Amino acid sequence: MLTVYELRSRISKLPRVSLGHFPTPIEFCPRLTEAVGGPRIFIKRDDCTGLAFGGNKTRQLEFTVGQGVHHEADVLIGGAGSQSNHCRQLSAAAAKLGLECRIAVVEDHKAEESKGNLLLDDLLGASVQTVDVPTQEELDVAKEQVASDVRSEGKNPFVVMKPENRPYGAMGYALAVAEMSEQMDALGERVDAIVGCSGSCTQPGMIFGNKVLGLGARVYGIAPIEWSYDIKDAFLGVLNRMVELLGVDLAFDREDVWNSPDYIGSEGYGYCSEAGNEALRLMATTEGVILDPIYTGKALSGLIDLAKKGELGSDETVVFLHTGGTPALFAYTEELLGKA
Ligand SMILES: *Cc1c(COP(=O)(O)O)cnc(C)c1O
């Protein structure tokens, strides 16, 4: 186990760029708590990281773009679904650092409309191309193609989000857990559980931080997407690499990972779920806080369901991680108004 000081000092040896406003606020949600009728709910406002509307990618990019800068890249390459929050924050990071940004997005059901994140990518100066592949897992080839085009122009590309970079991205969330624990200590609160949306970096980072600091909280991940591979194996790969990178004496196993695909909704990734949209409205009308329909609304619907099932006890204290994603709202107005 490490102290917060030791964790920060080990992570500080890694290449990093400064992109966000930290610490993000943490707030008690009294009216949401009452409406849910379960555990006491706090919200960690990582929608307020400051980088082009904020979100969880800001903390990850400090380290993944840090790798790119370390490799002297002059072009950053990203790719994901068309309403990608990662691509929007990557575009902003590139602009802030004076680097070029090229993005490949899946030609999905939101790729036609230049709304939400696609509009922001354009305003931030990224060049965006749509690729006709069925899912974002097939984008790796397209991203490598962009990288080879960049090389043939005599420039140095860096593909930001590939599997080997995930452990670096996750470092941002090991630090976020340290930050959260200091904030809750200062409020005289102990954290029984953390709930947040994650499918790649955020939750492994939190699992790592929680265990290495000995906080003893349960970390619940609500998946936004169902991958073709086993998510526990993928998370353990990230965790084991973090152990290596930081030289800590810790071991992780499948028991350390709780991640559920049960709240994605019947239409899958990138589509709204009824329960998610209801949860989004509940948060908005009880706390005046806006969630997004694809990640955080679904994550809150998961929290509410876990409270109903008694998995989160009514005498417990839960931190709900707001991972951002709000600009995508404006690409889903019909669905949110119940007209689609
Ligand atoms: C990307 C994203 C997530 C998932 O993050 P992971 O890196 O997969 O853990 C959750 N919420 C929002 C709003 C996102 O944009």
C-alpha cells in the first residue's frame, strides 16, 4: 500500500501534460438522495475538468498525450464513435498544445449531423474523417492508415488511444480517487462505494487507486458498450501494467473487477436507454445537474437499480462519478424529448 503522497510522487515520474482544472468539485446530492431513497449520494464533478466542456478524458489525456509529447509527436490521432467525447477533448488538447489533430470516426447513426461533439471537433480545428466500419473496434486499421499518411508527409504521428496506452490513461483515475478521498476526508465522510460509467480506462484507474491507497470502497463500473473481448481480462491487463509502471507490490484478480453491461439498453452503444433518460431527468430536476444519455445517464440508472436491489445499502455513502459527455446531448434532442 501507498500513501497519497507516495502514489502522486510515483505517478509524477511519468510524462504528463497539463490540460484540466483540478481538483474537480465534489457535492452532496440531498434531493437526489431523497428521491432514490437509498444510499447517501455525492457527485464527483468530472464534467467540470475545464477542457472544452470537460469530462473524464481530460485526466486520461494528460498522460496519454503526455506519451505522445514524450515521443515528440506533432500530429495526434484519435478515433471512436461519431459523438465521441474522447475525440472532442483530444481535439482541444491538441489545439492547446499547438499540435495537429486527425480523427477517424465510425460512420454511425449520428455521423451525418454536425451537432454536439462533431461540431466541437470542427471548431477545435481537428480534421475529421468518417470511416465505414461496423464498430469502433474496427477503427484501429483506419487509425494506423492515418498514421502512415502522416509519416509520408514527413511528420511524426501518435495514435493516442490504443490498448497499450490505456494504463497511462488510467493513471489519471488513480489520481482522481486520491483526490476524491482527500475531499471526502475533509468533509468527514467515508466512502462505501463509487459508481461510474467505464469500459476502458476510468474504472481500472479507480480500482487501482482504491486498492493501492487501501480505501476499501467498492468500485462499480457501468459499461456503456459491450466489447467483443472479456472486459475483466482487459481491465486486469491495464491493472497489471500499472503495477509494473509504478513498481508497487500489489496483485489484482477477477474479484477486483465489477463491471456490468446490464444498463446499456436494448439498442446498444450510442443509443439512449429509457432508464438512462429517466435517470438523466431525475438528476436534472433534483440537483440541477445535467448528465448525458449515452454514459452518465445510464450509469445513474445503474446506481438507482443497485440501490433498489440493496447492493448499495441505505446506510451507505456512494460517490457517483460524473464522467462528462454533456455536449452529446445536443445530438440526441429528439430521443430526449421522446419524439424518436
Ligand atoms: C469515454 C467515456 C466514458 C468511459 O470511459 P472509459 O475510458 O471507457 O472508462 C464514460 N463516460 C463518458 C461521458 C465518456 O465520454
